[in-house]
Amino acid sequence: MRKFVVTLKLLLFPLFAFSQINLSVRIENSQLEHSFGHYVDTLKIYKDGFPYKIIPYPDSFALFENVTSGHYKFLYRNIFDEQIEKNVALNEKDNLIGGQTVILFVDHLQNPKTDNLFFTKQKNGETIKIKMFYAGCFENGKDSIEITKAKNKLFLQYKDKKKKLNKKEIQSLVKFEIEMRHLPKRETFSTLRVINEIITENDKFSYNESGDWNGFNLLKKNLKL
């Protein structure tokens, strides 16, 4: 009889093991091709309304383990210091070979404020400069883009390149300014220091970023520079 019970347990073990969900939780910046780093201070995970796990300073591969069916809630703060809540229902019946993946994005601004932006108030004949300075242990440098408005059209100058901006590129400029204005002031212990500036004829907005945003390089990519 005892031998029969042991044999039954051995037969059922693979079934129970397979019935669990191989869950992978990743934290990513959707605008970067490779998202590696520590983007959030704390990731809190709840299962069916009860605390399941707290992960301080998770890296990009925040969690990789077997879990059971249930409603999972993920709480974290994005790079704009907004509280993000993502709810996911996981069911063993829907389990996939290789498991299931939950991606938590850190760069999606939830409540953008669009009042008094430099690029939405730009007048004909006015030039707005976007400047970026960086300094680190092994290198330092600077870069800049100029945007001039003429006859209600926007024109870009970057080094020797000049062109008229299309609607999508103009939206990239506005998005850059909105995100820059929503980034929180943070202390950084990184050896890399990056300063972004948007300068008009009468005003200036600056931000000393920690490196998580990478907004200037993303803007250059969107402007095809």
C-alpha cells in the first residue's frame, strides 16, 4: 500500500509541477532598444489582494519563478515619480510553453500637463535651442538642436543639416519638453552627469537627469539626426 502511494505521488508530481505558471516579470523603458538597469526603487506584488512579494531596487529582470493562478497586482513608481498599478489575471489553464511574461514600462507618462510649453507658444521668427551637456569619468561633451518658426512652419538646424519638420517630428519635440518638465528632481550617485536645457529668447528650462530618461538621444532618433 505504501509503495502504491509513493508511486501515485511520483506520477502526479509532474502534473502539479506543470500546472504552475512560469512567470517572468520585466521592467523596461519602451523607447530604448536595450533596457538594463535599476529603474524603480521598489516593486510590490499582491496576489488576490494580499501581499505576495516586495522587491527592493529590482533590475530589469525583476522576477522569474513559478506561481499559481490568481489576480496579481504590481505597484511601482515610474521615472516621472507616478504611482503605477498594473493588474494581471493569471490562469494555469492559459499557461504557455516557456511561461508567461508581464512587462512593466517605466517611461509611460500617465498625467501629462501641457500648459505653457515653449514649443506650443513659439512665435514666428523665434528660435528655440535644445542643449545637452554631459560629463563623466572618461568623456565629456555637448550637443544642440535649433528650432526656428517661420510662416507658421518649424525648421530644424543640427550642425550642417537643415530641414522642415513634419507633424510627427513636431509631436516629438512637444513630447520631449513635456517629459522633461515632468521628471522629478533626484539625487544621483552616477559618475555620468547629463544636463538638458530648452532655451528661448526670454526664458530657459533646465534638468539635470540621472541617465534613466535619455531624452535628448531619443529626440535625435525621432528627428532622424
